[in-house]
Amino acid sequence: MKQNLPIQLDFEVDKLTNSIENATTGEIFHTEITKVTAKQNRQINKADWLLDWHLELKEKNRDIYKLTTLHNPTVIHGLISISDNHDHIL
């Protein structure tokens, strides 16, 4: 039987918010979640992320979404990859 090993995360969630918030000043920014298009993949700098998002973008069965502020949509604050496997979302 396969043993489940604990997943080690290298970040801490201090609180959940409905938008991007500057942790130092408390300033809240209106945010937007949008699908990343092939044309926008140049916005993703490989050195900024632990995951190679360019490989993720090449996967045909995956959609990548980015978290940005409304006033500065070229700065990506977060990314997520979603796969629809028909009986579940991964």
C-alpha cells in the first residue's frame, strides 16, 4: 500500500481576504482572476515561481488563471492550474 507523506509548504497563510491586501499597510487592491492566454505567457517569468508554469501552459487539458490587480494587470500575484477530468476538477 502506498504511504501518504505529509506535504511541506514553503508559505504561511496569515488570513483569507476577498482581494489582494498589502500586508504592511493594509491597503486593499481590487483584484481580477482571468484566464492566461498563450499570448500572455510572456508575462510569466520562470524565475519568479517554483513551478514551471510554461510547461503547465503547454498541457492541453489544463486552464491557467492569474490573479492581478485591476490597475496593474501585467503584475501577476498568483497563478492556478485547473484540469476538468469529467468526474472531478484537479
